[in-house]
Amino acid sequence: MDIFEKCDNLVNHIVRGLRESGNYFYFREIQSPQDSEVIVGGRRVIMIGSNNYLGLTCHPRVKEAAIKAVEKYGTGCAGSRFLNGNLEIHADLERKLAKFFRRKAALVFATGYQTNLGTISTILGRSDVAILDKYDHASILDGCRLSFGQLKKYRHNDMNDLHRVLEDNKDYGQLIVVDGVFSMEGDIADLPSIVKLAKTYGARIMVDDAHGIGVLGKTGRGTAEHFGLEDQVDLIMGTFSKSLAAIGGFIVGDQTIIDYIKHTARSMMFSASLPPALVAAASAALDVVDEDPELLERLWKNTRKMLNGYKALGFDTGTSETPIIPVMIKDAVKTYKMCSLLFDQGVFVNPIVSPAVPPGRELLRTSFMATHTDSQLDRVLSAFEKVGKQLKII
């Protein structure tokens, strides 16, 4: 059997079929900044498929910080942080992150994916078990697979099932790893109940707050702040590629735990360090979040408008309660068709089908920014109404 046979099967039987049917909506080339409107194929469309929740990728202060960093430090670090690639601005950003999240220490990785891989695979030993929500992000699952520990899952946001898994594995060291905000459904983890159960069983908690930071909490510090449980969560993971306008990831927690990860996480030790421009951009974005609470207010104003708007039109938005708002279609063909028709109406949206979601849960993943205007959002709702009626979804 040819090891490359699988490549031919995927490309010729799936990818080519999607392209020929006009349903290939992946790797679309964007010819403009990632803003509330973007240019695709020379056409300006409203972007509602981005994780740029606060709209900071185009913020003058963030762009200026990145430019100045390149001028001072160059374009790259030419090595891992463990050896030669550790710049002073990396350490400065870690101190700022620790202070922002009211923790003792922080560690910056080159990507959010690497953060989960490095942290989880390092923490889990042979006598430990990771306990995951069924809808946790793929990077969490991959981090568990790289470890020597066991992996157990509980039904999505089902605390009775979590209790069962904890009871079944009470003789092991337990790490509950959960998304703060679930990236497809847009709902929030039941952190208060998770904390209560963790205390009962002596389990530790790690929250992947990639989609919660800059979104939840009075000051944008995420899911733990949202529930008033900042001192009850052991580790908080985050990324710079959503609200913080760059790329990269980080983990915050107690000094000893962070130092342990710093000296053992393979995805950090054996990967080149985050380039200066991205470090500076993320740092400046964090300052903006800390100093401009109106951004968060505008984000939630837009979120409420769209949640209410979709529901008034008759769309099913599942259990969403955040700027990530899925529009449930529950049919792959209609999902692709609606994505195409919406683009014709000037709206960029992402189709989500199996295996990203189970068959029968196909959806359009829409997400909103603080920088969307009322006019843009009204145009989006108008387009959804027109296309939804055309396809008999509403």
C-alpha cells in the first residue's frame, strides 16, 4: 500500500468535489487588513468570520508598537527562547500578563496551539488523568495525546457526567481542562460547578480562555473574572490571535508551576521564539484592553443586537451567549449554499460541517467585533433574512 494514497483520496474525492461544486470556502485570499470589512477577490464584504473581537488588529497604537519593535530588534529571534532567542520584551510581556491576570508568573509561547501542547503534555504524568469537555479545542486533545497520562471526556457542559468521570478516576492525579468559551457553540463553561467538583476530588483546573480574554469579565480578563473565580483556577491559557491582535499563546499561574513548564515544555524549548513585532503588538493590545473599557461595552452591544436579531428572524443560535453566534443549519448542502449566497450579498461567513461538528449539527459560525457599525450589522441581518427565506431555513 502506498503511504501517499490517503492524499490522493482526500484531494481528488473531497477537495476537488467541493471546488467543482462551488462549495470550497477554505483558504480564501483576503487582500486587506483583518477589519470589520475586508476585500476578497477584489470585492469588499462585511467580515463576520473573524476572531478579532475588539478590532485591535488595525488599532494605530498596536501597529505602531509592532513597527517600532522591528526597527529596534529586527524581524526575528533566530532561535528558541531557551537558548538565544529570549528578548527583553518577551520577559516584559510575561510580567505584564502576570500582573493583568493577577497571577505570580506567565510564560509566552510562539502559538496558542503550542501552549496547550507544551503545558498539558508536560503536566500530565503516567499516574495522571486529563478530564476534558467533549467540545474542547483540538489543541487540548492533542496535548493530552502527547502526554503519558490518560484522557477521559465528559458530555458537553454536563456536570453530572463530569462528577461521574471524577469519581471513576479518583485514584489518579486529575487535571480538568476546559474551554472558557467554546469556539463553535459560543457558550460558556459552567466554571462555578467545575470548581466545586474539583475541590471535592482534589482536582486541578486549567481554563483555555482563547475566546474569553478580551470578551468576558468586567475588565476583559476572561471566564474566571466573569464568574468571580480568579483565585479558584490553577492555570489560565490564552492566545494573542483573537482579542490581542497578533499571534502567540501564554499560560499564567503560580511561579513554581510556570517555571516547571518553562524548563520542560518541548513545544517551547524546541521552537523558535515569538518575533519582536508580534510580542510588541500583543503587549500594546493588552494595554488598550486594560485602558479602554468602552471597547468591551461596544462588543457586547453588538453581540446583544445580533443575538436578538437572529432570533427575531427565526434562526436557531443554539446555546450561544457570547460574540460567537452559530446559526444552526443542520444540513451540509444548505450550509455551503447559504455561505455562497451570503457572500453574494456582501457577507463573509464560515461554514462548519463534519468533522468539525457532528453530522446533523452543521452551522454557520458568525462572530462579531467591537468595531462593527450598526449599519454593517443591519446589512448582515438583512442578508440573512433574504437568504434564509430563499433556502426555506426561516
